[in-house]
Amino acid sequence: QVQLVESGGGLVQAGGSLGLSCSASGSIYTINAMGWYRQAPGKQRELVATSNSGGGINYADSVKGRFTISRDNALNTVYLRMNSLRPEDTAVYYCHAVGYYCAASGCAFESWGQGTQVTVSA
């Protein structure tokens, strides 16, 4: 099993910055993609940013130019640097990863972290 653990959430004022980290552990052969999703109260979970094995990076329109996703493949860790935070960024942020725990196609996995709260005050 592959486990994801997020850290770095907290309370910040509008215009401030915050950094999130997510580390994967367990039986891992390769991770093909890692990313961040968020869910605000009363809303559906939405993609924030993803990074895949082909070098592709995708950001939600609402965070382009403000958030930056990066990965340390040696540490199986993904980061999210959030700048110019707005109250509408308030949500629970979830780490997500897909990959394989062995070389065979039957070893594919998909994992979610437990979530970390980000609150941005006006």
C-alpha cells in the first residue's frame, strides 16, 4: 500500500504565502503523477495543480501565476508553493498520486492523502 501524508497547512492573511508538502511512502516502483486538489465547504473537489512523468504541468485557471508545483522524485515528494493567497483559496487541500508498486501493469495504484486545511483571512 502507498500512503500520502500532507503537511504545511495553516492560517494566513490575504496576500500572504504558504507552502504545502506531500510525501509518499510504502511499496513504490514508480510514481507517474502527483498533484494537489482542494475542496471548500459545499463545493466539489477540484484540481489545483498536477505534475506527470511526461513533464506536463497543469494548473487550475484560478491559481495560474500564483501557485507553483514542484517534485523531488528521489524523495517521492510533491510541493505546492502558494503566493498571493485569497480568501477564496480557503479549502482542504488533498495530495494525490498515481503510479505502480511493481513493474507489471497489474501493480497500478492510486492514493489520496488525508487533507490539510488552508484558511485565508481577509
